Amino acid sequence: AVVSTQSRSRYFFLFCLHLQTKPRNMLAGVPDGEQQIQLRLIAEDDRYKLDQNVFSMPSTAAPAELQNIIRNLLDEDDLELDFRVGKEILQVGQTIGKYCEREGLTGERILEVFYSEKRSFPDTPEEVEVEDWVGGIALTDGWVYGGLYNGIITRVPGNPTRESRTSSGISTLQVHEKPIKCVSVIKGEGDVIITGSLDQNLAMVRSEADKMEQVFVLKGHTETVNCSGVSPSQHQLASGSWDTFLKVRSVVIFLVKCFG
């Protein structure tokens, strides 16, 4: 059969269109070692940003190879990095090719790989032994405040040393006759600590460098005050109780009286 030039052109156009629209696996039919994948390495911290961040990498590349590239380009021999594709952290030994194959990635697009400095697990925490069970806790840059079940508020330095863990570095103040269930802090010229208790009250405690002093008792709940919180403006205090009420108070006037 004779096919006209017009028909051949039409068939060729449809064939090209088929090639363009048919999804292709990045790795389909290409032997290991020959597969190349385009990567864009994106720093999640600008300190480690690369000027040129698009690379053609073998599919056998794993986090160690990616890390070596970034180390060499940044001249950071000791830099330890984690790599993320989408929501998944690439594990040691997990290759880019295996990830693409498993996810069925199609098309010749650039794969975006995010990297960030590896975070080690925290060291063993400093420990401070207190007098009773801890019912609530709040932190500022300088202090850790713990509300205890014996009704005492305990203040410990935020970065405790061997010396500050002794009685000379810890301040205490009796503010309730029953267990403290929650602790909040209002940050201003000085700290104002809010404690809620089984005695149905909230106490406001002024915390200064050398002492703590109770300045107000806030009443109104008829059952245990179990939780409290302070607004970002530091002007409002909310408290919740087993009495099924959530109360919101303005504390501006209290702060003025605390610090003049």
C-alpha cells in the first residue's frame, strides 16, 4: 500500500506526541552504574547555601556522596548533614536511584533534595532534685520555675552548674497550702510567675534577681485550677479549672503594681 506524504507526516506527529505524553520512569531500562539523575541540592540553612546547586549524579549516590560534594564546595570537612526528599529523610546507604524507583518518579525532571545540619541527640540533662512532686513548670532565658505538690514554687538557674544545684543556687517560696498544678510566666522588666493550685486560686509571684515575692492572689474558680497561659502581648492571663470554666483576665494593672 502506498502511504501519502501527508499521512506519513500525520503518523510521525502522533508518534512524537505519544512519546512526549507517555510517563517514563527515570530509571527504566538503564543498567545500574549508567543511570544519571539530575539533583537540585537546596540548603535549609542559608549558611550552607551553594552558588551552583544542580548536579548530575549516578543513581547509586547515597547521602555520604552528597555530603562529600557539599563539604568540598563549602570547604567544611567536619560538616554532618541530613538529606530530605519531600517528607522523607534519606537513610545511610539509601541511594537516590532506589528512592526514585520506589516512588515511581517519572519524566526527566530535576529531583529536589533538601539538606540541613545534622542534629545530635541532647547530652544527658543537668538534674536538680527538689522537695516534692513537680506539678507544673515554666522557663525563661534565665530561670526554670517548678510548682511543687507541697505548694512551693522553686526557682533554679536556667543553665545549672554544680554550684547552682546546691541550696545557695535554688530559691523557694510557699505560695499555696495545696498542690500546685500549673505554672506560667509573664515576661517583662522582671518575671511574674503565675501558679494555679488545688486550693482553687492563682498566685502571682514577682521574681527578681535576689528573691521571689508573692504579690497577688487571684480568686474566682470553684474547683482546682489545672492550667494557665499568657498571651503573646503578656497582657492577658487565661486559666482553666475543673469547675468547667475558662477565665481570661487582663493583668496590665497587676504588672504596673508589681514593677511600679
